[in-house]
Amino acid sequence: MSIAEKQQQILEELSFLPGWQERYEYVIGLGRQLPAMSDKLKSSDKLIKGCQSQVWLDARAEDGHVRFSADSDSVITKGMIALFVRVLDGESPDAILSADLSFIDQTGLKEHLAPTRANALNLMATQMKQRALEIGAA
Amino acid sequence: MAFDPSKVRSDFPILAQAVNGKPLVYLDNAATTQKPLAVLDASRRYYEEINANIHRGTHHLARAATAAHEAARDRVARHLNASESAEVIFTSGATDSINLVAAILTLVPGDEVLVSALEHHSNIVPWQMLCERSGASLKVIPCHEDGTLDQDAFRALLSERTRLTAFTWISNAFGTVNPVREMCAAAKAAGSLVLVDAAQAIPHVRIDVRELDADFLVFSGHKVYAPTGIGVLWGRRSVLDALPPWRGGGEMIKEVTFERSTYNVLPFKYEAGTPNIEGAIALAAALDYIEGIGLEAIAAHEQHLIRRAAEGLSALTDLRLFGPDDRVGALSFGIHGVHHYDLGTLIDQMGVAVRTGHHCCQPLMARFGVTGTTRASFALYNTEAEVDTLIAAVEKALVMLR
């Protein structure tokens, strides 16, 4: 499934969830399902600065593809980053770098967020592309 | 002395709105309070009827604006029971007031500034900057597990090196009420100047600067139903007269030549530039408004609400309340295994506005081993029903998060 198709799938899932409560339960569920990172991996260089909650992001190369893992002390934040991980994990650096991640604006989740957290979402997307760029160049 | 909050609520147009389809429950009053019509009217009337620059104009409007601005100063002085209105200096807020005092003090290496563990960053950083500039050192009064200050440690820290002691009257993060009179007396006995941060105290308690016997007291108008951008530095005349001016410019001068300038007397010595005239007038209107209801009646009502909230929340599993039982204004809590940001995000969806995070008290949060708390803070217009909505919203959020 392409990045665009995965994004479309998420938007379809959300379309069945009209209320804020269901949408948040969906995000919280995604946060719970995303495996926790080990404390060893949660070093300060993996921390995304500028988020009110702590967010760690790790990326490694595997057969020319980028494998992401992420964690947060906030389960809602972790659910949000899980959306990105689901879309970008296992893709090639080139596909990640050229991906249009504006689907997050269509999820209807962003307008419920405090500006700091909405900004954190942009930071996460930027950071994931940055790591893909580093892996692609290595 | 109880009053009916449902009647005063109609004085606050902003409270009538819905958020996410639910009635707004505004419990972030320690951050800023909403403004009653009496205050909004005072601001508007100033611009509609008497707007002019003050002190120097010879025309009718300038005289009217000057009179209103100085009457506002008198009103603040009366509220604080200051010896004279000239001890009331208008600033842009509590932070500005503290920075003013930090800017005019001269310290030398070996001098000490004493602050408390409960302080807001605004009552830490200006002193840190002063210490960096002067080579003085910053000492911290520690706090107990219940969020009260360690008074024995405080007295042990006081010495002839202590040049300034700065502490808050009421903690913005925990609602702790410090024994300010005793602390002022102890600091003064050690020969220290004393600054009291009354930013959180001003809407909740009666302040009498003569009885308090501090040297400086600061607050922001917006915490007491007045607009943002206006605040007060009350300073003892004998202290301020001996200190140099700070910002240079209009109103703070007596005479200017290119060779040298001479400076105006209090309070104008510290009010360079055109002040926030409308803000000062609106602040006076806000003080009239709370006195019209009765500060004691307001305090009793808020105490009732905060106790009800503490009792209701205490019943929830794994809930930790911060601060002592006799907290005032703010109720801070945390729930084991739940991030405060998640809780705040979900109860916002239910129309409940609280503050989450470190409350500009990062050292205090570190002391308690948390990155932040959820804080509900109360004002005169809050109701029992809103407290119950808060508790129900927290319960519902916990069901979603657990």
C-alpha cells in the first residue's frame, strides 16, 4: 500500500467516527497499540524539542527502508505520532521525503489541539522526514 | 455573607458562550480572570469621553484624563491601605514590577537574594539576572511535601548578607498561602528588603501594606478582573526615594538639558512614557466592582468551591492533590499514569477550561518529581454546578484514558 493509500485508509476509518469522543478514543487506542520504546533508546538526542509532552523518535535503516519507532509520555500525543508511523514506517527514504502529509489536516483532529500540540504535529512530520533524509544520504 | 454567583455571572458576557457545544466552564482564573461589564464600560467610557495624554496638557480633556488616572492611583492606594498614593506606581503587570525593582537595586559579590521554592518564574528570573549582573548569589527557601514553605530553613537562610527577600503571598501552582506577615518581619529583622508577589493574592485576600510591612508589593490588574497590560508596584517611599530611576523619558524627568537631567518625584520617577491610562482607570473600576460585592464574601464563596472540588476529586482513584488543605485560589492535581496534557485536552472537549503544565514553576515541579499538573482555579463567578461539571469531566476523561 502506498503512503497516499495508507493516509486514505486512516481518513476512511475516521469518517466512521463522527464525535470528538470516538475520535479521541481512536487516537488513544493507536497510542496504546504503538509499542513502547526501550528506555535505552529514549536518549536525549531522540527527544523532539518543542513539544509540551515528551516525544521520542527513532529511525533506523532496514534493507533500504526506514523503520520508525516513537514514544511519548502523553498517550494522545503518542496516538498522533502513531498515525505518522503507520503511514511512513517501512517506506523508502525517497517516498518519505516526497510524501504529502497534509492528510493530518483532514483528520479533524488538529483543530481540537492546543496550538502548541498542533505545532508539535508539524514538528513530528518534519523530524521524520529529516531522519529519512539522513538515512537516505548515509 | 454568601452571594448568588448566578446573579454576578450576568456581569461577565464572555461566560455565556458554549465551547465545543457545551457551556463554558472557566476554571483558569489564576492565569487570567474574565472582565465584568463595569470594567469594560470604564475602558470604553475613557476612550469615548476623556481620552487625552495626561499631566502636561492644558486643555479640558487632558485635565479630565489626568484626574481620572490619578483618581485610579488613589483607588489602588486605598485598596492596599498605602500611606500615600505616590507609593503606587503603575506598571504593565507583576512581572514588569519585579523587573523594575531588580533593575534599580545595586548588589555586590557576597550579597544574597532569597526567593522561595514556590515562586513563579517571574519572581525568580529577574533576580537571577540581577545576581549574574552583580555577582550576588540566589538562595532558595525549600518547601515541605505539602507545598508549604520550610519556615525553619527560611530563618536559617536569613543573614546579614541577605539584601532582598522575595516571595509570593499565594502560590499560583498550588494555592499555598504563605505566612507573609511573619516572613516579612523575619526578613526585615535580618536587615533585608522584602518584596511580596501578590499576583495571586489580589483577587482573594485583603491586602494592607502598612500591616504587612514589606518594602515592595506587586500585582497584575488582569488577575483581579481588570485588563491585561496594567499592574502595580507598591513601594515604601523611604526605600524608593533612595533608589535611582530606571527607564528614562517623558514624565519621569523634572528638567532636561544635554548636560544633565534631573528626575521627577514619586510616583512619576518610575513612570517614563505615556502610561496605560485606560488600564489604570479600568483597574480602579475592577477594585470598585469586587468591593461592591465584598472581598470577604467572594473569598468565602471561592473557599467553598475549592473545598468541594478537592473533596470530589479526592474520591478518584490514584489522584494526588498538591498543596496544603487550606489552599486558596488554585487546586493542582495529578493522576497516576495519566499525562496532565491528555486530561486537559479531553476536558477541554467537554467545555472545561483548566491549565495544564508547569504553571511557569519548573523548579517547583522538579521538586515534586512531576513535569506538570492539572490546575483548576476559581473566581467569584464560578458555581457549585461548574465544580461538579469539572469532576464529572475528569471522571469521563479517565475512563477514556485508562
